[in-house]
Amino acid sequence: MPKIIVEVMPKADLLDPAGKAVANALQRKGHSEITNVRIGKRIELHYAEAPTPKQIEEAKEIAANFLSNGVIEDVVSVSVEEL
Amino acid sequence: MRIGVVTFPGTLDDRDAQRAVRLAGATAVPLWHADKDLHDVDAVILPGGFSFGDYLRCGAIAAQAPVMETIIDAANGGLPVLGICNGFQILVEANLLPGGLIRNEHQHFICRDQKLIVENVDTAWTNQFTLGQEITIPLKNGEGGYIAKDETLKELEGEGLIAFRYSEVNPNGSFNNIAGLRNVKGNVVGLMPHPEHAVEPGFGPDTDKAMRSGVDGLNFFTSVLNWMVKA
């Protein structure tokens, strides 16, 4: 099924409580080599047919205006996956 | 005077908001997220809760609901709109107020009677307060940390768009102690604490005079009645 994958991450300068909790757990397990963990979102948009260039542009707009909030998050990537 | 209270899936405080409207002397009109019609209301309240399970981001999905299309247009035209807690988050996600709300700095859900300073009384929802007045109303949220870009904060401070600031304690790490905002016209106000839980003696925050006697929240609802009489 053709998909568009949108990846969203909390902004680098913002506290990421979920990432911090996981990083602390890894430290406790002895993984001192891991210095930080940040957790974002992967959102899949599924299509019946391979998305057209127009649909890909629309997906980018959806990613920027609905799937993310520019004040607190960055859209890291919008990519097409055809399988 | 008819004041609409919107219910989204996952809204919790719609009944309390309706009750506050009635105690202020107005008619409460239940509005439904999927119904674009505002049923001739004179003002709208977006109440607290966890609309759409806080999925995606708090308030993000509710901001796309059919009723919000009408509310955004009406708010831009001057209709008084009050967003409480999740309602504030919805107003921010709907771009009716700037900035964003993130998880509390200390990462805990917080529930307390919160002191606020009234920073602006030229709005539909705050005109029955006096400037600089200290009020106490309940606060209960997990994602109430207000953030905004530096230039947005400068504009908010410079233009007098901050409606409320936290007093004594900043409960969630909000920038500049911001508890609530107003828009330029003054018809839209959003805040994290809950005025609708401090409207009736016996059920409000404690005061120096008696337990649970605090009714500081009632002024929000009488303010909008006063605003509409003047308008």
C-alpha cells in the first residue's frame, strides 16, 4: 500500500519529558554511552493509489499545519513509501 | 442572553460551565462539535477536558471540528469566546491565540487552588475585575506550560495581551508566568485555570472567611453579560 510517512520531533531546545524518562532508564541499565534520548512521532498516511505530486504537496501542508505545531515541534521529513 | 458551551468527545467540564453561565444569570446553550450551527448564541465557551483523548496534541483535533469553523469566523468577527484549560489549548491550536501549551515542567499533573493576577480588564471576559486584582480559582492540568517564540512574547507584553499571570507559584513552567491571554479585540480570552469551578459558595476554593467560599470565577461570566449590554 502506498504511504506517505511524516516524522515529527519536539523542537531541539524544548524539554522532552518522555525522552528524558527513557534516557534515565537507560542510564540505570548501565548504558552510559547513550547521552540523550528524544521521542517524536511517525505518522503514516495511507493511499489507495500512489500519491500524485499534488497529493504529496497536500500531505506536506497537512504535516505542517495539522500533524505538527510549529511552536513546539518540527516536521523532520515527509517521504513517500511505495510497497 | 444565550451563551453556548461546546461539547467535544472527551470534554469534561461542559456541565460545570453551563452551571456557571446560569448562576451568572444567562441561558446556557449546549453546542455539539459536529454541528456547525451556533444556534444564535451571543457568546461561546470552550470548556475543559481531554477532547479527542488529547491525541496528536492537546486541542489539535478539536480545533479542526466542524463547530470550530463557525466559531473561528465568528470570533474573528467579534463574538466573545472563552477557552478554559483544554478550551485554551483549542484556541491556540485554532490560531485564535498565539503560542503553544506543553507538558508541565515538573512533568506531574497538578490540581490546586491557584492565585492569579488580573493583568487586563478590557476584555469580554474580565471587565468585572479590577486591574491587578488577585483572584483564586482551581487549576488542574498536565499540559499547561505556556510557551511562545521570543518575538511573540514581546508582542504579548508590549500590546497588553496577557490577561492573567500566575501569582506566588508558577505551577507549570509557563513563560513569563502566563496563565491566560486575550486577543487584540478583547473578545477572545483563554486560560488554563478553571473559573467555572469557583462560582458558588460551598463549592469553590477556600478563602480567609470560610472553607470553599471562593467565587472569584463568577466575574468571568458576569463580565460577558456586561460586555454584551454595552455592545
